[in-house]
Amino acid sequence: MELNDVVRTTFAARDYTGEPLSDETLYDILETARFAPSGGNRQGNRVIVVRDAETRNSLAELAVPAAKRYMAQINLGESPWNAVVPTKATPEQIEATPAAGLLTEPFRAASVVLVFVVDLKVVASMDQDLDRVGIVSGASVYPFVWNVCLLARQAGFGGTITTLAIAQEPKIRELLNIPPDFGVCAIVPMGKPVKQLTKLRRNPVEDIAVYERFDGDAFTKD
Ligand SMILES: Cc1cc2nc3c(=O)[nH]c(=O)nc-3n(C[C@H](O)[C@H](O)[C@H](O)COP(=O)(O)O)c2cc1C
């Protein structure tokens, strides 16, 4: 596939045929994905390749509480898990809301689940003293994660970047023996997608790019 087509069609794959994604194919994906950049080239990324069904089941269960809140907020028309606008969902509402299967079942159905962690002792966090939620640290991690997703797409496989279970990071740490100085960044179930989506819903360039200043005119070709 052309790079352009890969970038335009790498979707969140959550339904898998059951066809295995072999260690050999996964190795090739990681072998190329590792060329992703990181702040200062510190390369604090590690990835845990989880195939064990019981562990994948535990990861699915760990996503449930966050998935319940996610769905409760969706039902209220909120942006789930946003750190700026507080939720109006009560603990009782959250508890009474079921976790949608699409947020938990991919871990059980996947051929493999990749757990991406980063060494917090080397990751660069230039926004650490700002009065807002941290964003910059993720930039040393997600290029690698997304490379894996793109390369999996090219190889005919697919997955979804997931983060819900990370709300329970201490339990993931215990489950996978992750040391305290590593943070969990993404949990990516992968397999052979039942359907390959080719048209993704994304905002046009004119809605996301502007000239010169934030309040500048929309960026266009002409
Ligand atoms: C940072 C991030 C966190 C995400 N967390 C979850 C998650 O916890 N569970 C999930 O099912 N999907 C998760 N997603 C997947 C998004 O919902 C998905 O990429 C988005 O809806 C676009 O889907 P599409 O490519 O199929 O159009 C996450 C995606 C990103 C980039």
C-alpha cells in the first residue's frame, strides 16, 4: 500500500476474524516502528506483547470502570474524561451505566494486546510546571504507538489505541510486573480486522489549520 493510503485508512479496528498475528509479523512491524522519534532521542519506550488469554481478560476487566464513566458522559452529551470541563455524571449514574462491549471485548478477541510503557526517568516533559494537564510527555511515546498501527494496517492487520484501563494503572502495573518508574501509555488490541474501513470521518484541513495566528483565516490551497 502507498503511505498515503495507509495514513488515510488506519482506523480503530475492534472486530477481529481470529486469524493470528504471528510473532514474525509483529517483529517486522516493531522493527520498522522503532524508528519513531522521542524527545532528545531518549527512547524510553517499551512494549509488552500479551498473548495470554487470562491476562487479556484481566485487561478487559480493568477497562470496565473507565468505560462506564465514558458511556455515562456520552449519554449526557459530554466529552468523556475531559480534565477541563468537570463531569455532571454522578457516581450512581456511572455505576448504573453499562460498559459498552466495544470498549472491553477487543482485548479478549485480539490475537495480541500490546501494552506500551515509557520510562518516566527519561521522558521529556516541558509542560510539567504549567497549570494544565500534561501533554508533552506523550509526544515521546505516541509516534511509536502510531507507527505500529500504521505498519499493522500495511500488513493487513489492525488495532485500536486504548487508554481506558490506564485509569487503573496501579492494577496494570501489578498484573504485568511494571516497575513504578514506568508509565502505561497505551493498550493496543490487534488482530485481522473483520472489515477494513477505507473512509474515515475527519475534519477538513480548513477546519484545523489557520494562517499565522490562532484566530487567523482558514488555511487553504489558494
Ligand atoms: C489517545 C487515544 C485514546 C483512545 N482510547 C480508546 C479507548 O480507551 N478505547 C477505545 O475503544 N478506543 C480508544 N481510542 C480510539 C478512538 O476512539 C478512535 O481512534 C477514534 O474514534 C477514531 O476512530 P476511527 O479511526 O475508526 O475513525 C483512543 C484513541 C486515541 C488516539
